[in-house]
Amino acid sequence: TSAVILHGKRLRVTGAAVEAVRDGWALQARVLDHQPLEQVAILAPEPLRAGHNYTLRIHYLANLSESFHGFYKSTYRTRDGELRVLAATHFEPTAARMAFPCFDEPAFKARFSIKIRREPKHFALSNMPIVKSVNITPWLVEDHFDTTVKMSTYLVAFIISDFKSISKITSHGVKISVYAVPDKINQADYALDAAVKLLDFYEDYFNIPYPLPKQDLAAIPDFQSGAMENWGLTTYRESALLYDPEKSSASSKLGITMTIAHELAHQWFGNLVTMEWWNDLWLNEGFAKFMEFVSVSITHPELRVEDSFLSRCFDAMEVDALNSSHPISTPVEDPAQILEMFDDVSYEKGSCILNMLSDYLTADVFKAGLVQYLKKYSYRNTKNEDLKMTKTFFSSFQICPTVGTDKDELQGDGFCRSSQQSSSTAHWTKGETLDVRTMMDTWTLQTGFPLVTVAVRGKNVHLQQERYAKGGDSPSSAGYLWHIPLTYITSKSDTVQRFLMTTKADVIILPEEVEWVKFNVDMNGYYIVHYEDDGWDRLINLLRENHTVISSNDRASLINNVFQLVSIKKVPISKALDLTLYLKDERHIMPVLQGMSELIPIYRLIERRDGDGTAKQLQGYIVNLFKGLIDKQSWSDEGSVSERLLRHSLLLFACVHSYRPCVDKATGYFKEWQKSNGTLSLPADVKTAVYAVGAQTPEGWDFLLSKYKLHSFNVERGNMEFALSLSRSKDKLQWLMDQGLHGDVVRTQDLPHVLVFVARNPSGYHLAWTFLKENWEKIVEKFELGSNSVAGIVTGVTSRYSTRSQLAQVKEFFSSLEEKSARLRCIQQAIETIEDNIQWMERNFENVKTWLQNNHL
């Protein structure tokens, strides 16, 4: 061939030459630019011969990107108000081509040698350390970075800034540094200590040394996503890395630790071993999400991460129940489709099915399979002509029962586990090879998840599986079949029993009759359970009489499952509400938060449509349900992280939903804080509640905004944005959104959150929808078509619509857009959600009303 086709986007190529390394000739080449496909062709004057080495030299120009991807411009103000500029990169998935011409696909791995010229007042960072710096002129320095290991283009990174840093060396000898703007470097200590602990943990866990001499963590003032795993130079939005012990909340500490754990897990899973193409993104992201829990539960046990794992599986199921969902492993082609893969299905569902697999195989066997996989494919893409990465991955876990031996044997590529570990292990195997790959194919290649229906008849437990699907026009679940690792406990035995269900229907025979049975112990499985006949009544009774007999995760999963079953007409709303009555005695964070996250959205739906006071009654019911727990809360930062997170949620809920004692206390705090001109130190976990109440008056709102603009409140910006968005003044809400687009007072990176906050405010939902319509082009230009940010705006702004006229408006607007936009998955999700809301209200509104009249707390 005489053509070399590279990726290039918004690059102006001014010249190119081809050099034959062996023959010593160099010739000018022609350049063709094909913008629709983001490609640049270099046409050599004579054919390039197979097996020969050539060097391409390309001269090109480009402007710094004005969005959050490619090589882009970011700004910040110093304490004194001076505006400073820096440049940073974010290349995943397809934006390296905006910085330099390259083969911009994950399968093309290369070593990168980078040189950067800069002014002496700045300094440059990249994946590798600087080897030398050369003064070109008194005002220009050229930094030479060490050559990288073999890696994909999306992991290349560089930053030119005036950041300051702090550093430590891990016990394995890796230098870790945290970089931030000079005024905020005093907030970097927590992240540095966490990163040292976590990198050491991963080196030991994977039993593979971290291959680079350093790992930098940089807080970028303008950053679209949460963080990015560039090899050796991970980047973060400031709120995901910087922690102020005086002002930051418990949830901030948890979030920062989890984010660092996620990006550092990628240094092995994703960077060292990379998917061949973006259809297998879930293995990168689901794995890093899962490893957050594995690592942090050991490095930071006080954070009790196990208390927050379940909620992510519930979040994934909410999206995965829609017809517009997709299998975890899905073909994708163009950049917008690739971006759409960065969703809850890839991240959250991915981590949930890996957790299910780990529970099924046991943690040790799971870990052994992982390590073997990583060692085998280091620096490679897992490519095997017909065997894609997902299949290759699960082949690392093949298990065969060993007979007549107590030792585990390793056979071939897979693992054998002694079937004599316990009777329940033997139950899994039934004397056959445990085919992990076939089992996991049912979870990665099918959309959605199973609903298991349980009917207890004497000692016989009859089981049936079908696809859980919402909506009237759901496709039939015929043809769907999962291999489900079922677990259960009963009133007679709290030993977890295991049963692998591989058929549509099956029967388990219990040793004796039982009062109740609870399937999916601790919700370790990615499926929901319906109990037929009087099964739910027995469990509701159990919760009322002695809810602590089952674990808090089991209680949270019952709350979640029963409301999911209302949505598909399997259980009447009255029964789901009956179950919630026990919550007045619940004290644990998981079930309490799950109760809130089921009941509050129902209240919000009814509030929008309410003419007869039902919403007020429901609000009263929810407040009364948690009143005992709310009244017990101290307005302080005392207690464990879980207690602090619970306090934050409860007080914010109580104050936003007009619970008088909470509102009065918050008002008092806000007045004191105002009197001190913002110098009074409020407890970090109750601040959001105090701000939310204070911002309800015009003077309070203005005062809060004046503090929001100040440097000293930067770690609280998210909480303040939330409080400011609760105003009843349409002018103030409109101003907030406009500012978010403008990007000066409210940073544009925060616009997606602000828009959704305003949309959830009864005074603001019309405004948010109008804003989205009028500024659609600008939003897409800034955040990119297909991105999680755009999806969050589309679904967030419309998620509480429940009338046919709202549905018609949404359909009309999105169908008027060009085809590429109209095809977005998030638009299908939004439309389906509104349709579900309409049906839910038509079916359940009157029943909720009746139930509330008959049940007073």
C-alpha cells in the first residue's frame, strides 16, 4: 500500500514525510483529511513494502480544545482573584486524535516518547518522569519524558500548569505525588495517604509489580467525568481528590477513597491488560468498580464500604429493566456509541455480576483466576480470533470437582476446587465441571436480569425464572435463560444454602417445613425475587416482629424487590406499603436509605399531579416513619462513617420535607452562620440541611451565593449548588442554569448537576426543560454526544414526568433533532421512564390514597 490512514480530529496537517529506515531515503507525502470519519491519510509517493520499517514525520497545528476532551484549556482563580490558565488532556475513549495523529484504537499499543515545550513559570507532567529539561531560550524550556511502556493511545496524558505537589514513597518503592492548584495543595494529604495504601494493596493482591517508577494524581479545575486512569498520571475533578478535614463531609471522604481505588485498579485492569475494542468496556469499568470494594474494605475498614455496594446494583437494575437497556457486552462503532458504553450497565452492573461470581466461586478462587488472567495478558490486548475478551476472562475460572482428594488441583488453564469444602459447595457442582464461562455468558450476552418466582408448598420450593421487564410493550421473556447461582436461608437455618438454577423451572426439597424462606442472601446475586401465595406476608410479618433476624442487606433487598414487583403488577402497592411500616423501628443505614429511595420518588410523582392533598399525606407518612430516627440525630460530626452518612441523609430529608423541628434547628444554625459572616464552623454532615433551609429566603439565598463564590468554600460547592437550586424564585433558578452554561460563577462541569437539581424543584421543572431545548446544541458541543453528562441531563430533567402531554412534548422535541441525536439511548430511556410513570400513576394513585387513609402512624 502507499497509504497510511491515521486518526486525526480538528488537526491542521501542514506537511508529512515518509522515511525508509533501511534504505535511508525520505520523501514528501500527500495528506488527505476526512473529517466525518476523523481520519487523516498519508499518501507515500511510492508503495510501502511489507516487512520494511518506515518513519512518518507529520507537521500539524491545532488549537487547545474548548470542551473537556482532547488537549484542552482549563482555568482557575487564585485567592486574590487572578485568572490562571493551564492545559490538560482527557483522551478516553476517542480524543487522543485531537492532540496528535495516531492509530486511536485500544488494540494498537505503542511506546510513547513525549517532549513538551513550555514557559519557565509552568512545568509539565506526563505518564513518565522527566529525563532531562533543556533551555531552548531564556523564556522556553523543553522537557524530555522517559519512554512509556507499551500502551493504548487513550491512556496518554500531559498537563502544563503551575500546580504544587506533595509526595511519598510506597513500601514497594513507587513515588506517589498529588498535584493541585497552589491554593489547594493543603487539601491533598488525605488523597496521598489513601493512594499509598491502595497502590501497595494492589501490588500485593495482583502479585504483579506496578510497572512505572511513579504515580501522579492531579486535581484539574475543569473536568467532565469523575476521574481518568491515564497510566502513571491519573486525573480527577477537584471534588473527587481534595479533602479538607475541617470542612469535608463523610460522604466526600468515602467518595474520594473509592475514586482513587477505582483509578489505581485500572493501572492493572485496563492499562496492563486492555480490551481489544470498546464492546468489552464493561470488563475495564465493572472490574475497577468491583475492586473499589475489595480494596477499600481492607485498606479503610472504617469506611464500611459494604454498606453502599447494594445501592449501585439497584441503580443498575433501574436502567437495566428498560427495553432500551443493552447486554453488558455490546457491538459499538462510532464515537457516540462508544461514549454511550460508559453507563450504569458497564460500570455498576459489571461490578454486581463480578461480585456475584466472587461469592459463587469464593473470594480466593476468584482472586486466583484474576491474577492468572492478568499475568497471561500483560501488555497485550486479549485478542483471540473468535474468543473475545469477556470469554477469555471467564475461561480463567473453569472449575472441576475433585474426587477422593482434599487438595485443590490446578488443571490446565483453570482452577479446580475441592468439592469437599462443604456440602453447599458440592451442591453447586452436582459432580460436573462448573462451566463458569457458559454461566457468565448468560449474564453478559443477554439484556436485563432475571425475576425468580418462589412458591413454597410444604417442603417443596417451586422456582421459576423469567426476564424482569417493565412497560406494557415489553418483549416477551421467552428465549431468556440465566444460570442463576441461587442462595437462600430459612426460618429453621441461617446457613446459606446454594443451588445453581439452569432451567426455566426447578424444585428444591427442604429437609423440613419452614415459616419463611429468603432467597438471594445479602443480595449478592443480580436478580430479584417474588414470593407467591403468602410468601410476602410471612416476610412482612418477620420484619414487623423481629427484623434483625435477617441481615440489613437482606432487609434492604426486600424493600427494593417489593417495589420493583409493584411496577410489573406482581404485588399490589398496598402490600409494598405494608412492608414499609416496619421501618419505624429500623436503625441501619442500608434499609433506611432504601426505604427513602423507594418512597420519595413516589411522593415526587404524586406531588406534581396532586389536587387533593395525597402528596401532603404521603410526605407526612414518610416523615413519621423516620421521625424517631431523625429526632435521635445529633447535629454534629460524631460517630462512624455510616452513622455520619445516615445523619446527613436524614437531616437533609427532614429539612427539605418541612419537618418542623429540623427546619427550626437549621434556621437557627443558618442565622448564626450568617451573623458570623460565614466564619462559624458548621458540622460538615449537617451543612447541606442548613444551607437548604437558609436558601429558602431571598436574603439567605443571596448570602449563600456570596459564600459560594469564595475560595474558602470550594469543597462545599456541590452542597451549596444543591441548596441554591431549591429556591422558589424562577428568576434565581434561571440565573443558576445560565451561569452554568456561561461557566464563570458556576463552573460548566457542574451544569449537568445544576440542571437536574432545578428540574427536581417543582418551581423549576418547566424552566429546566425549556433550558435543555433552547441550549441543546451548546450542551452537546460542550459535553459530547453520547456522553454520560448528556445522558444524565436528558434522563434527569424528564425522570418525574408522568402525563401524556409531557410525554408528547419530549417525543416531539427529540424526534425533531438530527438522526444522530435522536438515536441516543438516553432518549429511549427517558421516554420509557415517562411511559412507566404514567402507567404507575394510573394503576396505583387511588390505591396509595386509600392506603394512606387507612394507615396512620
